[in-house]
Amino acid sequence: MGSSPGTGRSKRAQFLCAALPCLALAALGSGQAAAQSLTPDLFNPNRGGFASPDNLPTRRTAGVPQAPSDALPALPDPNADPRKARERPATSRVGQVPTYGLPAAAGASSSGYDSLNRKRQQPKLYPGQPKPKRPAGPGSPVPSATPERTLGPPRIAPPPSETAHKTPVAPAMAGNVPGQPLRRRLKLNDDPFGAVGDYAGSFLIKGGLELSAGYDTNPTRLNKPVGSPAYVVAPDLLVVSDWERHALVADLRGSFSGYTNNMPATIDGLASPSPVEANRPDFNGHVDGRLDVTRDFKLLSQLRLRLATDNPGSPNVQAGLQKYPVYAAYGTTIGFDQTFNRFQVSAGATIDRTAYTDSKLTDGTTFPNTDRDFNQYGGVGRFSYDLKPGLKPFVEIEGDTRVHDQAADRNGYFRDSNGGYAKVGSSFEFSRILIGEISVGYSARNYTDPRLSQLSGFLTTGSLIWNASGLTTVKFFTDTQINETTVPGSSGVLVRTYAAEVDHDFRRWLTAVGKFTYGTYDYQGQNRNDKTYSLEGNLIYKLNRNIWIKGTLRHDILDSNQAGSSSQGTVMLVGVRLQN
């Protein structure tokens, strides 16, 4: 059976298709032609059967160089900026081999372990964006997941040493119970054994009571000492408001010094210059108020009260007394405080009253002291400028008038007077190491009686606190006053006082206090000058915040240029202080 024309053309076409590749290979080959060995792959009828399965285009491996179109997809960079990734156009996944699982170090991000040990790139920040904090190192406290629910700025977590071996605080006391109202955050107290106080509404109340007993070698400061056992009862009360605006502070402190022995009524056949009963009360209290009308304008007020007796050994003490007469000095000040940027103006009007009780004599009679009672009306103004933080100089001027209940005193002198003072100074605060205020000036007082000369003199006023170290504090005080007197022919007494005190903490619960006081009493018109020296030491053992044990040793010296008026005395007391 003969082949048809179509069949012949088909055979010739197959021959040409097989011969053309052979000719092409022969023409391109530069070396000698070699015969190809016959392998089973040449007869593989599958697609790509002439190539090894390991070299197929659809089977890609990382070790075989490939064309860019056949390359493996790039692994994601864990440090790449995701914003730039979003800007690049998405690549097609058609024809790509999918990858399963996570590549090495894909979750390391900017922190964590990277097995490839690649250098981490710092993230780029937006303008103004805060820098991220470094992770806490070993030993750092773990931050609390629940924020502290207190008023004011958040508290910094204390170091582990401050919270070790301490009973944990209940969540209700810490104020971090969900839904609990915000707790008032207490102010920091530097004294670990100081009184905590109690809140009554918006007022913080602190109270204390000191009970002491001991011996005084010369209670009335006689030239020839006569001693007696002594006891002291000293209460105190402090009330402070806790308001965002306005303020009210009440500071009340008192004491009563009692003696079991009586002093002699006569000395060398004459009436004793000291009373028989040496008991003495002493109280000093004031209540200060401030009303904030605006940010720069405030109304100020003060109520004050002083209950005391004449100092033992003073020439104002009558001879032949049964006990000391008590005087009361009380008054008020009403003023304002206005601030003009750095300039500040303060002014106030003052009214004071001084009244004495009648003197009780040893013979059973009484002697009135109404000639020593007087009223004082005055005003004071202060101008200060905030030169720089911690330094504020000022000028203060005061003037007053004293009017006695009786025109003439017991010796026939008219003691109504006008006077005042002017002083300049500055308040300062240097890094909380040295703080205080100091001023110098001049004071003068003129009397209606021409027989009484002008009472004038240089005055110093100030108080400094120097925090020498974390355990030692040094305090300096100075003050000048013009007091009335009953000495015939003397216009008054100019009193200057200088004091230095050193407080040292051997432990938080053991404190030593040393104090030295020097004073001068100048009785103008009589050429009498008295000098006083006082050296005092206290040792305080603090059992806890509510109970202190205190020991006191004090030696007083009165040196007078008048014969028979000098004296000395030593006081030894041991007591306990109860406070809350």
C-alpha cells in the first residue's frame, strides 16, 4: 500500500525539524563535536524530560544562580520602616513558591534575641516625638500595672531597699481599688518620728504635751540662791488649713512652771525682792488668716495673745510680793498684700492692749498695777523687691502711739509716748542650705514727760537656718524690743537678744540640741545695764511618733552693774513628751 502525499510531506517535515537543531549546534560549537551518549532521559515522554529533575525551572533552590525573574522572594526585614513598605508597589505572587513558617529572627524587632547577629537600626522618630526609654536592666523594680490613684503628680517608685522586709499596704489603703474615690495625698514628712496629726475636715491638727520634773537651784534669781524642786507642764496645739486658696493657721504654745518650796519673805530684815511663790505661767499664741481676693491681692489678719510675768531678777518686780502679777498682751493686725510683678507692698494697722493683774503682797494687801496698763495704736508698711530667686531685699517702716490708762505712774512720771523704727534687710534662700531673713535699723521713742529722755538705739532682727549636713542644723536668732519699765527716771529698756542653736541627730531616734543665748538690758536714763547668759543642752530619745523622752540642763547668769542684782541658777529636768 503506497504512502499518500500527505504522509510523505509529514515525514520530510519531521526530518527537517530534527536536523535543524543539529546543524545549529554544529555551527555554534567552537571545539570538536562529540557524540552524545544515549540515556533513558532522552526517551522520557514528559515535559522537560531531557533535563534532570533537579535542574527544572519550577524547582528553585537558593544555591543555584537564577535569573532575576526566577529568584527567591526576599525575606522581610524586621528593622524596616513599615511606612516605607506601604509606599512600595505590591509585587505579584503569581509563579512564586509560597514560604511557610517564620524566617530566622523575624520576631526580634528592635529588641530580643537575633540568631543572625544583625546590627539593629535605630527607629526614625517624627519631629518632636519623645525618645523611647531604654528597657529596665537587671534589678530594676517592675512598674505597677495599675496607676496610683492619688491627687497630684505621680510618685516615683522607691528603690527596692526602701520597700524590703515591709508589710505590704492593702489596696484600700493605697487607694488603687477600681472605683475607689481619689485619696488625699499626704505631704512628705522629713521627720520619721514627728507628729503625724489628724484631719478634721480640711484642717490638720497636731497637739502635744510635755511633762517634766527636776530641780532649780535659784527659781527667783536671788543674789543668794535658794533652790526648790520644780515641775513644768507645757501643752501646744497647731492647726493648719489645707485649702487650695486662702489659709488659716493657729499656733498656741504655753507652759506652767511650778515649785514646791516657797522663797523667804524677808532677807536681812528687809522685804525680799522676789515673791514667796515662784510659780510662773507663760503662754504665746497667734491665729493668722489670709484671704486670696485675686492672684496678686490678699487680705491679711492676725490675732495674738501673750500671758506672762516679769522675768525673775528684773527691777520691775516689786519687793514683798506673795506671787508674780500676770500680764496679758493681746491685739490684732489687719492689712493687705499687693504684688506688682516683682515688687510687693504689704501694710497693716495694729491695735494692742497690755494689762496687769493687781499685786498681792505678803501682808495680805493688794497693790494696783493700772498705771502699767496701756493701749498701743500703730501701723506698719513693708516694701520688697524680688531681685532674683532666693534673694528678696525689703524696707520696713513702723510707727505707733502708746496711751496709758493713768496719765502718771506710781512715781509721778507721764509715760505716754510716740515712737517707731525703720529697717532694711533681705530674705534669702540658697539651695535650701541657708534660708532666713536679717535686717538692721534704728528705733526711737519720745515721751510726753520732759524728764524722760528719748529712748533710741540701733536694732537688729533676723533668723537664719543653716543646714550644715543631713544630720546637723544650725540656727541663729536676733531681736530688739523697746519695753516699758517702772524704774524711776528711766524712759524705758532697750532689750537686745542673740541666740545660736545647734541640732544634731546621732540617730533618727536620738537628737542632741545645744543652745546659747546672750541678751542686754539697757535702762536708759539710769545707767543700768544688765547682761544675761544662758547655756542649755537637751537630749531627746524618740521612742516612736507619739512618745519622746527629754532631758534638759540649763545654766543662767545675770550680770548687772548694780550691786546685789547679779545672780546665777541651774535647772535640771527630765520628762516625757506626748504628741499626735
